[in-house]
Amino acid sequence: MEDKETIEEQKHSSSKKKELVIHIKGLKKSFGDHHVLKHVDLDVHRGENVVILGKSGTGKSVTIECIVGMLIPDEGEVKVFGDDVPEMNEKQLKELRTKIGFLFQSGALYDSMTVRENLEFPLTRVLKIRDQAEIDQRVEEALEGVGLADAIDKMPSELSGGMRKRLGLARTLIVKPEIMLYDEPTTGLDPITSREISQLILKMQKKYKTTSIIITHDMECAEITADRVVVMNDGEYVAEGSFDDIKKSKDEFVCSFFLKPML
Amino acid sequence: MAEQALPGWKKWLEGSGDQVIFLKGFFRNMFRGGFEWSEFVRQCYEIGYKSFTLVSITAFIMGLVLALQLRPTLVSFGAESMLPRTLAIAIIREIGPVITALICAGKIASGIGAELGSMKVTEQIDAMDVSGANPMQYLVVTRILATTLMVPLLTLLGDVIGLIGGFLAINISSKVTMTLYFNKCLDSINFSDLLPAFIKTIFFGFVIGFIGCYKGYNSNKGTESVGLSANSAVVAASLWIFVIDAIVVQISNIIIY
């Protein structure tokens, strides 16, 4: 009960902040003849947690890949901190990426490195920290934050699915990004672990004060983490609002997502 | 017919253009600050030290078999005493560098292609890129420089072990001291034999690392493409070894002789 109140309080406080961090307008992206994104508009404000819901292949991942500059849109604006991402040169893009954390669906852990080395990698290569004492302190702090302090010298292959997600989250958050992009963070996990990861995402958002976009089709994850939910179908947004508003929607596609008959 | 041939040519041209861009990326990142020394040393160990046994065994057998095959022919001409000289020239000028490079293409290019291909499939390269780190510098520059350094060294070691194999083969049928054998070998070798052979091994090393990295780094997503990257890296690197060999031999013949 107390947890639920804390969650509501966090959501309320984060929705109050209004500085625009991500601005997407008229975004279109095709691969050959396949039009993945047909017209996407999205504004995300500082401290906000936006969940993008939608079935597989509707362009959710493509949207966040455009935000981080992995893909160049065919048409439309993608602005992060007021700067146009597709117009950035390599140096500007690299600088922007130090402010954005991207959690891959698979975790994308460096499997030839230990847990410690996975966490040291962004510290030494991105933040260019050379002081070993500071590196050790940040690694330990990050692992304690996700409850993996005992796994520091293990290899990623020795970790369970949930632990790998936690480690992926710790590695992304260790550079203290201002924006977090989560690509299906709970996919492939059991319901209990999924809930733990969703709560961890919210806890980390509070701790690091990040702005987040969470792509998922896990309704419980959406309910726990979302300040605002955007539902996507066939490359376009079909509904937007708080989780409760979306739940009450009469749209056929949205209803099917909640596994309820159309009202 | 022309329309059917066009996509193949287009694909080939696109591939060539991609390789040029990749090469440019390699040189740009090589001279950028923050060289990954620890990863470079690790790659030298992985590529050089761990290939030493395979190269040694192959070179030893190659020298042994070559001596056994050459001997009857030379005996029939009454030129058995030419055997150490013939062996030394054949191994140092041509067989040593090419066989070592082909062994390295099979072991190292395929290994790099599969490793980077697997990292691409599991989004590890994307994760490095998207975090603001530099995967070209960490993964590609270190591996290409390590192969460029280690393949010539492996070739030198392979040459020596190949000559030892030849010595043992000669000793099966006739009694020759090791000092005499190696004196005869070294007498027949001069600087113009060693230098072009050594220079071409640098190119062999570079092309093995470059092809392995290019194929792995540009692997498509999917497990099948990991195998394809490893396989095409070996085929392309082996072909390039013969092309470079032909070019270097031609140029050195024009310059030296």
C-alpha cells in the first residue's frame, strides 16, 4: 500500500515538470516498401516516464532508434534538448549519446567481460575516468543499486535472465544519463521478475531523476512505470493518456490490448 | 540479360564502397587519441601466441615434406647438395609467408569475423556505439594492428621451423650436421630475398585483420549471418593473400632483378 502511494507521489511530482526534452513531429521511416513509421508526434518533458505500448512490428523500437541517432528518419523532426538529431555530425551525436542511456531488449552485455568490466567500460571510455578508486566506488554503488553486489566477478553467461536485465540497467545508468530509453525491459522474464524490474526502473528514475521512454507490451510494467501511455499501431499513434484513461478507452485496438471485449 | 547482371554489379560496387569507407574509418580512428593499448596487447596474445602452435606444426610438416619431395628430383640431376639452398629460397621467399598467411586467414580471420559478427547479432556493438564509446577504436583498430604485427612475426618463426623440418628430412637419408645445413641455407639467402618476403607478410597481416573485422562488423542480424561472416572472411582473406602475393612478387622482380 505504501509502495503504491510512493509510486503515485513519484508520478505526480514528475508530471509537474514541463521542460521539453524530446520533441518528435511528423516522423516517417520506411525500409524499402515497408512503411514502419507513418506519422509520429511525441513530446516528452523532463522527469516524465512515457510508455509506448503496441504489438510487435509497429515501429516502437524504430522510434527510439531515431531519437538516439541509430536510424535517420525519412521525414519529420526529432529534437533532443532542442537540437535536431538527424542534422548532427558524428561529434555532436557522440556528445548527445553520453546524455542518453539505451537499455537493449537483450541487455547487450559484453559477454567476453566480467560484470565489473562491463560496468567499467562506459566509465573509462565514455566518461574517461582514470581514477581507479572512483571507478571502483561507482561500480559498487551501481551494483548495489540493482542488487547485484555479489555478482561483481561473474561472467554474464553465469547470470539469470533477470540478473542480466539488472546488470544492463546498471551499466546504462552508471554514466548518469538524463534520458533513459528502455526497449522492452521485461520481455522474456517471469511475472515476478518482470514486476521487480519495473519497480527497479521506477526506483532508478527517482534516484537519477531521468526522463524515460519505455517500450513494452507488458501491461503491468506500463501500469507501474507510466506517467503517460502512448498506444501505437501500424506506425501511428492511436491513443494517448494516463494508464487509467487508456484502460477505459473504447478504441477496438486498445481494448484488445487490455484483453477486454469492446465496450 | 543486362538487367539481370545489374544488381550483382551494383551489390559488388556497394560492397567495395563500404570497404573503402570502413578503411577510412580505421585510419581515422587509428590516429585519434585514446589508443586501446590493453586491448591491443590482449589481441596480440590471442592472435599471435595462440596461433603459434598451429603455425609451427604446419611449417614443420611443410619443410619436412618439401625436402622429401625435392630430394629424389635433385638426386637424379646429381644436385643433392643444392637441397638446403633450394629449401631455404622456397620457404623464405614464397611458401613460408603464403602458407602461414593462409593458416592465419583460416584461424584468425574466421575468428574475428565470428566474434564481431556475434557481437553485432547480440547488439553489443550497437550498445557500445549508442553509449558514446567508440567500437571502431576498441574492436577494429586493435585487431587489425595486432594481425599486422603478429602475422610477420609468425611467418619468421614459421620459416625457421620449416627449415628445421627440412633438416630432419635430409637427415633421414643422409648425414648432415645442423651447422652445415644452416650455413648452406643462410649462404643462399640475401637481403633481396628477405625484404620483399617480409614486406608482403605485413600486407597479409593487414588484410587478414581488415577482412575479418569488416565481415564481422557488417554482419547481418541473425545467427546464420555469424557463420556466413566467418566463412566469407576466410574466403576473401585467402583470395586477397594470393592477389597481394602476385603483386608484391611482380613489383620486387621489377625493382630488384
